Amino acid sequence: MNILGLQETDWLTRGPHTQHHIFERLSLNPNIKITVFDYDIDKIIKLKSLIVKKQYYTNIDRAVENSNVLIIRTAHIQVTYLRRISSLISNFFGILKVFRTNRPDIIIGLSITNGFIGLLLAKIFRIPYVFYYIDLVHTLVPISYAQSIAKIISRFLFKHSDRVIVVTKFLRKYVRNEGVAANKVDILLNGISLENTVVDVERLKSLRSNLSIKDSDFVMLHMGYLYDFAGLKEIIDYYNTDVKSGKLNIKFLIVGDGGIYNSLLRYVKEIDADWVVLTGKVPFFETTEYIELSDLCLMSFELNEVTKDITPVKVMEYMAMKKPVLSNSLPSVIREIGENNGVIFAQNQRDLIEKIGGLYKKKSELVRIGLKGFELIKKRYLWPNILNDLKKIILDLIKEKKQLS
């Protein structure tokens, strides 16, 4: 089986996201070939030449070891405003070439513009098309006036895709409200693979030593891209005096980069907050030991237009390692996880910050809360079950398309 995946973010540096987990796991099957088109969204590639040539990447493991996904990054012009346009043009011809040389059995689109190209070609070549809708994609467009255009294209994709797959109950409701029939929408929750929760004891011991973490320390963890709305500076400011004076034994591990990383690093040095450790980006397969070190994992995103409808997979990753999560009351997280299932919800950012102090001396209670979360993960969120459902959807669509041809 040949599967073509279409996204418009960087496969190599962003995430791992839902698509990394599903495509890399599917690629372990020797009878399934996965090809993905991506885009250098963060302008990582910087060459002296005006044109960046087409590039191929193989043997890239982002979520699963020994995966076998072929990544194609088509040529583009290194000129502001022309980068994306030139990339889309080259993507059109690149996808067309794949259709002619190694015709996909199904296309799974996760983006708007690449997805639009893929859908048009899918209709011409009579190939089933799935819109895998993992977020309110139009809201992620950085240019405000372009968001309306992106929303229109999303509606086109909803209407003309053979199936729409969503990852949360909220997104299912949103897609249904956009006029998509119930029998065209499937919900596949983001998953967890328990093999990724196995702790390397020696690495953990070394990490604990390198970070000078004692048994008496209360370790908090924030992991992922460092958005300005994550409230990290506010947490540091609130507890810095008490920690430096010895009143509290807190270690704050901030694992990730991007966004405010550089400014936060400078700020921590400026106020001499040596209890705060910014690790920078850590390979996915090495994050397990950082999570294991923590007593409390944070989802401190402030409620805004971006965060109100998201359920980050890292919440499930924390829960899969039996760690309690302290989160703002993000509506989608509340709907998906529910109360008393391993996540402690704060009313707002201020309440979240203050709750940390209240949980500081409740390690045993936090352990019990973490175990509740783990039970929920085993019941709902294991990747093998989710992939079985996805494969059934794919095979049914391929069969339906062949019967109509």
C-alpha cells in the first residue's frame, strides 16, 4: 500500500505531532510505503544560492525508532513572500510526479494549501482523500487577513474530502457545524505508545546528577515549544525569592526551545534563578527521563484563541508515565480528559501559579493522581488500537473508490 501524506510544516524539527506517530508506525509494516511532503516553515535551510533545490530525507526517527518514511521537500526561492508561493508551485509538480511514478492508494492531508493541491489531483486521478484535521488549521496562519482565505479552503476540503478524521470531540463538533455529514467524520484520539515510557535507569541517574536534583527537591516540568503565552516567566517570578532564600526546594525543568527561549534564558541568568533549568531542545526519545524526574508536569498555556481548542498530546505523554498534570482550564482538555482523571485544573493562570505552592508538600497525593491518569491512558489512548481503526478507515475507502471506478 502506498500512502501519500501532505503537510506544510517541518517534519524534521517540529513536533513530533500526530502525523509523526501515525506515519512512522505505519511505515514499520514492510507492505506499507509512506511518502510525505513537508515545508521548511522555520527557514532552517539557509544557502547562499537564491534557490533551494529539492531534498529527500530518509531514516528520520521522530516518534518511532527504525521508521521508514520518505520526506520530500520541494525546491523553493529564498525570497520573502516568494518562498511559500514557489514551494506550492514546486509541490504541485512534485505531487504530480509521485502520482505518475508511484501512484498512491490513498492521500492523507494535514494542511490547507498542500492539502488543496492534493485534493484536486486526487479527484482527477480518482484516489481517495482523507483530511486529517488535528487542529483549527486556519487559526495557525500567521497573517490575520489570510486566515479568512484559509478558512474558506478548509471548508472546501471538508466538503470534498472522502473522509474527515479529527482528534478531539471539539473538532468533531466544529467539523459537523461546518456542514460535514456525520458518516464522513471519524474521531481518532491522539495516542500513546507505552514502549516510549520505558526509563533508561543509567541515563536517569546521570541526568539527576548533572542537574543536581535531590530527593527532597520538588521538580516541575514544562516541555515543548516555548510560546509566550505559556506563563513561564510569571511562574519563575512568583517563586524565585522563596526558592533562592531556601524556603522552597523547587527545581523547574523547561525542556524545549523556540519562541521565548533566548529571552527567557537571558532573564533567568539576569535574576540568578539557578533553580530553573532550560535544557533547549531534547530528542524525543530522551524526554522520557526528564518526565520521570518530575513530580508535577505543567500545561500552563493561558486561555486564548489558539489554546482554547487544543488538547496537546504531551498531556497524554505525561499521564502515560503516571505523572500528575497541572493545567489551565482549557475547554478542549477538560472535555477530552475530564475531571479527576490525572489532571488538576486551575481556573486561570494566576490560580495555576498559586496551586503549585499548595501542591509542593503533597507528593504522595500527586502520585495517586498520576496513577489515575495512567489508567485513563490504558483505557482510551494506546496507539495500536488507534492505528487499527485508522487502517480500517483507509482500507474501506480504497475499496469504495475501486468499486466506483
